[in-house]
Amino acid sequence: MRFEISKVLDAIEGRVCTDPSLARAVLDLAEVIRYQDLDGGRPASLLRLGMVIDALSRELAEDSVPVYAIVHRALLSDADLTSNERMVVRRWADDGLVEVLDNPGDRMLEVADLLGLPVVSRVRFDGLRGRFPWLVEQPGRVVAPVPGAGGPAFVAHVGGGHTPVEGDRSPVGGQLLARRWRCPEPGCALFGGGGGGGAFADLARVDRAPAGQPPPGLRHGVPTCPRHGARLSDAGPRPRSEVLAIRIGGLIRRRFVLTEDEPVTVGRAPEETGGVMLGQWLNDEARRWISRAHVRFELRVGEVIVTDVSTNGSGIRPNGSMTEADRVPLAPKQSRVLGGADMVELYPGVQVGRARELPTGAAFTPTSVMAEAPTMAMRLPRN
């Protein structure tokens, strides 16, 4: 059972991040782990984070939904968690996958405001409506997970919406995310060179790229490291980036960030570092057609360039048109600038395009992070 739980925690780890381009919701981990009514289990369990993430995937009809987790510092030594769970949370903190703070509530709403993300919480933030007017004005920006027949579901604190919805980034958020920031504290996992500086520094696997830095905190209008409280220095403009998404059978399975520094290869099983593997979502015919490395994406002077590196070729769907007469062939070794709403089609039903231009439209069967959960009470159904 301990081995199975470790596998679930590994799967959950792949869905927590502080990358502003990928996170889809903000939550307070110390609150979520105590939603005892979700499974009827012990007072605190890190597995409940997995249940909430799976619920987000179902509500957003999107696989592999990452969350931005704020962690109260006391959680690192919380006796209600197992020693293994505490070790995992400390590793996440040292790797910069979560933020560790003394006051998570204020920071959670600050991040949601700066990034335009929904908040997952059962807490009502009535006293902060003046500071964050969207708490009232935008239904679905704060949603509470509650027990449901097929696993946790969401109800909105305000208005009639139930599905978590994103808003626009605040103007201040846009300004902060346009710059790189550095913390004076050595080994800062959020605003340092990357990769942790705590008890698990030797195990740190995160090499944080400037494009993936979280938003700084603001103290009296000054960019500040939320973990150390130190004033951040401006390290220059942040590299340009573009968020692309992979849609298979009408369902968004994965998002990834493209920067000018790092091209990204997408295929059945690319060997390149940072490549995106599709094989686990493909049927047999698609696996035969799609090469191990099929297309390569590059960002040059703000333009997304796609190059076919396969043996079978691809196609471009201009402006997302699914009309066959509009499809433009992309031969092996051929390159093309990807227009704003264009999609690259590796195989019928397998498309890559800008995330904001790829709506989902399929019956959803999530790749559950709870698939290896050791008890039926914790296992989410697959349909």
C-alpha cells in the first residue's frame, strides 16, 4: 500500500507548479488536505489534492490540469500527515513547485488576481471584496469542492456558475510577468537560479527557466519574494513565450510552453530533452502514422515556426478550419509560420495549436492522478 500511495503522490507532483503560463487554478494546500468529507478518511491527507485535481480536470474537460499550490509553512511539520507526505511537501517546496508562506490566504488571492486564475477554496473572502472586486463580480472565480456522486464537484461561492473560470490578468500582473526577477537569498527556489536550496537540494530536479517564474509578491507596490520577504531585483526582460496545447479526439491532453531559448519536439515518443510524448493517448493506427519525433516548434521573434521532422508529413488547418479542402499539406522537412488560429494536424484528430485557440469538445475520460489509490474510497471512477 505504501508503494501505491507513493505512485499517486508522484502523479500528483506532475500536476503542481508555479508556472504562470500553465497553472489553471490556485489553492491553499493546508485547506485542501483537510476536506475529510471527500473520502471519509484521516484528518489530513495529501491524496485529497489528487481528488481535487481530478475534479478540476472533469470540470474543465482538460487532461493534466496543473494547479498553483500555496503551502502554509506549518504544513511541513504537520503531525496529521504521514512522514512520507511531509517529505513530499518539503521536496515540492525545495523544488519551487509550490510556494511556502506564513499567510497563504492573502497570497492565494494575489496570485489569482495577477494571473486571472480561479481560486479553489471553501473559505468566503468577504472582508477582501474591496481589494479584489472580482470576488463578487466574476462568478466562478472562487469555487468550493464538495462531495459528489462521481468524486468531488464544484459549487461557486457567488452567482450561478459552477465550473471554475479564468479571468484576465491584471495590468500589474502583466507588467510583473514581463520581467525576470532575482531574490538575494541564496538558493531561492522561486527567484534564484532554480532547483532548491533546502534539505533536498541534492535531489532537486527543477531548473527554473525565467519564463516559468511565478509572479512576485507586492509589498507597498515593491516586487518582493513571497517566501523570504526580500526585495527582488530586476534581471531584465523575460523571454518571449507561447503556450501551445495538444488536442486529441477533441480533448486537450497537454499544454506546454514554447520559448525562444528552447524548441520543443512533439511526437509518439521523442528522445529530445523536453519533448512531448503522445503515444499514451494514440490508437494503434495513429501510432503507426505519427513518428517518434514528428514536428518541432520554435519561437523566433514572436513567431511560432513549425517544422515537420517526420517520415509521413503533417497538415496545417488554417484558422482552425476542419474542412478538408482548406487543409495545407506540410511535407517532411518543410517549415511554416503558424498563424494565430492555425493548427498543426499530425494525424486526423491529433492537433497542436495555441492553447487559447483550441477549444475542447469531446466526452471526457480523465487520466486520473488517483488511478493507483489503494482504497476504493479514494478511487475516482473513469466514466
